[in-house]
Amino acid sequence: MILIAGTVGVLASIPGQTMGVSAFTDYLIKALSVSRVNLSTAYMAGTLASALMIPYAGKLYDRHGARKTAAAAALMLGVFLLLLSGSGILTDQLGALLSVPLASVGFVIAALAFFGIRFFGQGVLTLVARGMVIKWFDRRRGIAVAVIGVATSFGFSYAPRPLHGLIDSFGWSQALLLLAGLLILGFLPFAALLYRDSPEHCGLKVEEGMKERPLKTSRIQDTGVSRTASQARRDIRFWIIIVLLFLWALFNTALTFHVISIFAQTGAAAAQALRIFFPIGVISFAVRFVCSWFSDRIDLKHFITLQAAAVALSGASLFRLEHPLGELFLIIGMGTAGGLFSMLNFITWPRLFGKKHLGAVSGLAMSFTVAGSAVGPWLFSLIFDVTGGYAAAGLASAIAAAVLLVLSLPVSFSPEQRPAGTHAGSKRPAAQHR
């Protein structure tokens, strides 16, 4: 039940994810009387503000638990979707009332709405749903992550189609109104009913009632290490993984946000551009499922190396996107990197730093990935204005990923083993990883 509830929670965050926002981008440009660069800047401003707040949300999650935090996030995500739904009318009315240019009013309203949906959707709701699942599994955590990846990978890749269907049927504003209703009237009571913070809060043990899994099939499990967010910040492994996830969030969000414009340069129509998300989702699902299944047995370093290589391939593909191989490499790179990104977000932090301060550590990590997703669309739009294309943005992404791959080679990502005779939560120096 926790696995199902966590999966539904991640899917419920879609309206606050770039995948969900991208379906409304062109409609918002017209309704708010802003340019593409200005809308991207508003998206960046709102998302960066969200990134600054997410570490505090992680601490609130640690304090108040999954049920209260998820319910509050669902309510507020719905409220900000309502604001975005009426943003066009609100822009016109405030512009006339205050005698201010519509573009200026539209920019402020967009930035505020983007802050709300990014913070409560991509940030808090995703953080809580993932964190809850993590706390309920230990030796089967990799399997749990693989299972949750089935629904979320296909859900995220398929999302643009039903969203565009809603827009075609009801209009963009009413589509946002319907999404807000689903969250407030549907997901909120669902979370209040089913979300549970941890087995200990229910008088249970982790994986209680399940057949004990032999160590030979699950060689990597929780080690009893307990690190605070401040301790994690002094660990070189934390920063290598953070920068890698930041880079992927930047590239993935930028491409998703501008996908129609990017493919328009190759002569492709909007429908053709959106079709790439389905094969990307299929590959992402396969990579996430297989790698999550084996994550209980394989060192993190192999996944980090593969992630960096996939990001580099994705960036390099923008050079010759008009060529069939360019599109194929883009799909393979993004599918592989997307699957690994989701998996690494689940398994990395409890394995390296423990579960006691999971909300604070993962919240700090998520603030950087959210910041990457904020900068990406704005940076790509700026490069497009300067160069007239997106090839330079792809080159910069590929080079950054390659450099990060080289820097990670001498670092060990093996989980620290608790010394014999110490108890869970004992502290030991981490200088060997710094």
C-alpha cells in the first residue's frame, strides 16, 4: 500500500513538473502577453525561489511526517494551479486597473504561479512520496524503486498527450482548473488516508512480514550510518552526485520546455516533437527498472558513470538533430539519463547518509536539482537568442558531463560500513570520502 501511495504521489506532481508545464507554454505566452524569453525568465525566477525553500520543506517533512506534509502540498499545488488558470484574465484586469504594461503584470503573475507549482509539486510532493517509500524498505529498496519506476516513467512520458487532449477539449485555462480539482478533491483525501511516515510509527519493523532476503542476493543494504545535512555538505561524494543531477535537471527541463522550438529548427511539427517522449519513456522505464533491481548488488559508481555518459550523449545529439541518428541518440541519451536520475534520487541518500535525517539531506539535494531545472529553460532561450539555435547549449552540456565523469573516477561511492560494536546512528569520520 505504501508503494502504491508513493507512486500515486509522484504522478500527482506532474502539473508541477516541466513535463506538465510544457503543455501550456505557448498558451501562456499569448495569454500573459510575454515573450518566450520573458516566460522562461519567470519560470526560472519562480523555480529558483522554490529551490531556496525546499531544504526547509525537507525539515518540515522530518518533523511533521508524510501524511500532513503530502496533504498540505496537494492543497497548495491545487491553489496555485487555480491562480495559473486565471492568470490571463488577472493579467488583463490588473494591467488596466494599474495602467501597467501587460507584459510586466504577466511576468509577475507567472513567476508567482510557477513558484507555487514548482515548490509544492516538483519539490514537496515528490520529496515526501519518495522519502516515504524509502523509509519502508531496506534490502528490497532497489526492487521497490524499480516497481515505482514502471508507473512514473510511463506516466511522465505519456503525460503530454492527455494534457493536450484536455486543452483541445476544454481550453488551457479549464484544463488547469480540472487538474486543480483532481488534486484537492482526489489526491488530498487519498494521501490523508494512506500515507504513513515509517514502519516505526506504525509499531512495525522495516519489511516486517516479508521473507528475509539472503545477503548473497542483497549485498548492499543500510549500514546504520546517520549523517546530518551539514555533514553531507562536507562529503565530496554528495557534491559530485549533486552537480550531476543538477546538470541533468538543467538539460532535461530546458529541452522539455523548448521541445517544440528545438524540433521546429529541423522542420518538424509540434506533434512530431512531442512524440519523442514516448520512446524516451520506454527506455527510461527499462533502464530504471533494470538498474533499480540490481542497485542492491552493484556499487553506485557504475550508475554515476553511466549517468554522466548519457547526459553527454544527449547534449552532443543537438548538433545534428535533423539527422535520424541525432534524434536516435537524443532519445537513447535522455531515456538512459532519465531512468538513472530517478533511481539515484531514491537510493543514493539513504545508502550514503542514512535515513534519520533523510528529509533534510534529500531536501538539500532536491534544492539543487530544482535550481538546475530553473536555469535550464532560461539559459537555452538566451543561447537561442544569441546564436539562433540550440547546438551551443548541447555542446556546453556535453562538455560539462564529460568533465564530471573524469572527476568522479578516483572517488569511491561504496557505502560506509558501521564498525562492529557500534549502534545505528553512531558517528564516524568521513575523511576518507572527502
